Amino acid sequence: MSIARLHAEACFYCGAVTKTLHSAGHVTLARQDRVWPIVTCGCRSQAVAS
């Protein structure tokens, strides 16, 4: 996972940086307390948790 994606500077899914980005929620990495805001360009219509 790119650190740019975790800092909401690029689309969380495809990595786009030049498209318009919109808030897509938050993620927490395994075994860590830090909550990261994420953004998306709209390339995926639905996120699936696994």
C-alpha cells in the first residue's frame, strides 16, 4: 500500500492523483491504532471489506 494513498493524496483503489478525489471513509491497518482517511476518484462503485 502506497503511503500517498494512506495520506489521502491519491485514490485508495487505483492510485490516481490527477483526478478529482472524494472522501471514501477510513481504514485502520492490522494491529495498529492509527485511523487513516482515504479518498477515491470513483473508479470503484463499492468497497468490499475482507
